[in-house]
Amino acid sequence: MGKTWTALAVMKYFELKGFTVLLLCPKKLSSNWEQYKIGQQSRFEQDELDFYIRYHTDLQEDRFDRYADKTLRYFQTRPKLLIVIDESHNLRNDKSSRYNFLVEHLLLPQNTSREVKVLQLSATPINNKLMDIRNQFKLMTKGHDNGFQDTDLEIDSLENIFRIAQKEFSKWVALDNRKIADFIATLPPQFEKLTDALIVARTRQLIEGEFGEMNFPKKEAPINEYVTPENIGNLKSFDDILDAISINLTAYRPADYMKTIPPKSVLEDEQQRQKFLVKMMYILLIKRLESSWFSFKCTVENILNHHLHALEKVTLFNQSKVDTTIEDDMSEEEEEELIETAAQLSAETEKPITLGKKNPILLSSITNLALFKQHLEADIEKLRQLKANLDEYEKAFNAGKAQDEKLNKLIEHITCKQKTSPNKKVLVFTVFKDTAEFLYKQLKKRGIQNIAYVSGSISEAYDGYSGAKFEPILERFAPYTKLYNEKDWTEMYQNHLGLESKFLDKGTWKVPYDIWKTLIFEHDSETRYKLENPIDVLIATDCLSEGQNLQDCDMVINYDIHWNPVRLIQRMGRIDRIGSPNKTIKGINFWPAKNYEDYLKLKSRVEKTHGFNDGCRHRTAR
């Protein structure tokens, strides 16, 4: 709790000591940090925070040098560098290409003359293996396992101490009547010494124990809606749809049709990389189907087009022998979705899963091109049949002849809430931008007022606002929090209330919300517009699930269920915050099954399926 503000204080401290500050975050969270830089009128404006922002996706060759301000070499040559990693759990796999790029090209373990500090921020540093936290600790020592050996901690090997802790944890988990105190008692003394020295943890219980009862809202019992995707054209059941997408995804796995060449490393094993890619593409298809038929349709069309494009290349090569490459051809956003899926799968398996480096395949290197072409054509046929069913459903839906039960339930909840509650605010979360845009257009079309949607790349509101920045929309959705509480209004207060005002207490302004609104209406036309044109229904992707204060709102609706349960906690955390003006808050969850048990069975079933059946297809010649 309070990770962002705590991090800003640490960043300023090191900045004053001459450190260059580099912040690494998921691209979707960049606005959370941009708002605190110089000139953004944040409540920390007077601190003049100055730092550079790069994304987790920039941790690869050539990406750092795309920026106009500073190149990779600039950061490599800073004598003092503080690297702040937001959502550091995304780097819990020390076998991943991003992790290794960070160590080899930014931490530079071979350069002992540089002073490099690492601050990591995460609400979930451990998924289900203690090695997750070990790998993050290693970043503090430039990747060295013995990096704490010559410190006051005197840890000879992180590997050894965490292996012992993991072994004891596995024993403890197997116990029937387990208590956390019993597990802690089995840990080596050095383990507790290490974690106490390196981890700062703050929970609601700790805060209330330190400061007494705080004004957190009370959570009402959640409402669960179970809506199974079905009746899409001729595909009547969910199993029919699953059968329809059981395809080879041949265009994403050309390495299967080449002679096997031993790879130099795991990161360069293209056949293994494509195997993981196909598994994740299949899971992504199911996740999009669970989200909305519209998002599912968009993905099916993209996959079909990729296969058609690959077939065109093969046909041209057979005719003219003009060589070209077969590669993934995915957008940065799609690639990020797959990497996140890989990270989640990796957390649930013993062996880390990584996409590795992308290596385009030359058609001339495919030794069984005829079989590759045959399987492409078979996939295209199945994909065309699936698309035909989706087209048929979309046509009927647009004509009002087919109903979207899930969409109707959402509208029912929003309408009921706004009719019965004085607080009209509703925050709807979805994993995918396609679904967010679909919901925005459909709700707007059906008369839902004061609506907007935001994603990591585009935001739009009912009054015509459209742009990449979503902060203006959040300020209209949660003005009490985002404007009144988080902006610096010192200049306005000084100019219009004066330094003798009763609201100035020992150098701190304590102006009531109503007085603030009066001042805004009289002296700030831009902010007045935001108050007079509120946003009551906000549809968002998970670009808002972390680091945002939106406690003006008292209801979160999860239109789809993220397969990482922590993400659901984070979504609810946007309104379950200290300083909420609401006494109670509520969550509504949409599940893609008859009940929760069926959902867990579905999740397990999908994760064990690769989207193809190797036993039913001819293996390529080696």
C-alpha cells in the first residue's frame, strides 16, 4: 500500500545524491508515473521530480535507442544509477530474455566502478515459488548469486538458502493443520535476516495496527454471474466452439517443418519457442472467447489473415523461388499479452517458460514445404468455417435477432445501480481493448449516459474526447480523488483565499471540498468543464488495475475474469482504498461457466491442451 508515493520519495532522495533515475514499468502503467514528473501539477510539483521512463518491453536489442532523449549507452555510462522496476514480479524468471538483457546491458556486472541501485515495486513478488523472490533479489546484486557474501548479511549463496526454504515450504504445504508460525520456525536464520533487510511490506492490517482504525470502506458480498459462451452460428455449445478452434496453428510453427539443428541456448531454440507460442495463442483464444464474442472474432480474423499471408508466401515461393521469411507478425500489444500468458504459465510449472528471441524462418530452410502448405490449407479451412459462424452471429446481433446474454446482464446491473444509488459511478474491467471498445459502443448505443473507456493506447469519452492519455478521463470519473486530493492547488488558494485564510494550517492548506469546487467554478474554466461533464460509467482494461486511486466509485464489475487471481484483487483495489468517501463498496464478477468449479475445470483443461493433437498429424521429416 502506498508503493508509488514511497518510491517517489526514494527516487528524489537518490536524485539529490547525484543518481540518474531510470524507471522501468509495463507500458500500460506509464501514465501513472508521467503524472508526477515536472510540470504536471501533481501534489509533488514542488519536488521537481526528474526521471526517465522506459518499458519492460524495451528490455531487448535496439529498443532503448529508439528514444529521442537518451540512448542505452547514456544509462550504461552513468557513474550513479538508480533503476526502479515497477511490477518487478514480471521479471521473476531469470531465464527470460528481458531479465538477461537487464543484467547484461544495464546492471553491467563486469563494470565494478559504477554505483547501481535497484528498487523493486510489487504487490505480488511471489506467485507460487520462493525462487520468484530469489530472482528479484539477484537483480540487486547485478545477477550474482553470491552478491551478498561480503555485506553485513553474509549470505554465501542465494541459490542455496532459497532451495532450503522452498523444500521446507513444500513440506509445510502438505500438512493438514498448518500454521504460518510453524513454517517460519523451519527457515534458516539467514533467510529471515535477508528478507527483513531487503523487503518493505505494508498491509491494511499493519497500517491499522500502527495508526488505529482508518477510513477504509466495507466490502459487501460480491455478486457472481455465470454466463457460458454458446450459440454462435451453428456452434451451439461451448464444447462445439472449443472443437472449432482445435487447429494446428501451422503458420506460427514453421520450425516444425525444418531439419533439427541443436540450438545454442534455450533463448535461441526456435522450435521450442514456437511450441510455447502455439500453446499461448490457443489459451489467448479461449481468454478472448470468455471476454466477448467480439474480441474472439477479432482474434480469429487476425489468425486467419496470418495463415492466408503465409500461404501466399509459400505459393509465390513455389512459383518464382523468391525467398522470404515466415514470422509471428504480431503487434506489440499482442506480443505483450502472450508474454504475460507465458509468465502466468511459468508460475504454474516447475520449468520456467520463456518466449525467447524471435527468429524469422526462411522458406528455403523449410525442408518439408509441401506438408507445411498442406497443414496451412487445412487450418485455413477450419478458420474460415469458424469465421463464417461468427459473421452469421454478428449479422443477427446487429439486426436484433440474436441476444448477447452477458452484455444484457451488464446493462441490467448498471441500470439498476444508477436508479437505486445516489452514487452513479461504475467501473467495468476487461482484459482486452477489443472488448472495452465493444462495450463502450454498445452501452452508448443503448442509452447509458456519461460513459467512457480507456486502454493502454487509446481512450474515448461520450463528449467527443479521444486520445492516448487517459488521465483527463479519470479526473472526470473521480474528481474528488484525482483533482481535489491529488493536484497541487497552492497557487489558486494563495491568490483567492490569501495567506491569512483560516484554511491554511501551519503551512498546509485544508480547504473543504465544497469551497474548492466554488473556487474552481469561479476561477478555473478547464477544471470546471471536468466537473460539469462527469463520467459515471468507465470501461477499462487492466491499464487501470494497478496504481490508480478511483475511490469516488463504489462498484467494480469484472466483465471477464483474469486467469491470474491477483489481478482481480488489484482491480478491486482501485476503489478499496483509504480515504474513500463511500461507506461500502461492491464487486460483480462474470464467470464463463455454470459455476466456479466448472470454471476451474475449464481453466485446467485449456492449459493442458496445446490447441493441436500431435498424435493426429504427420510428423515432419527430420
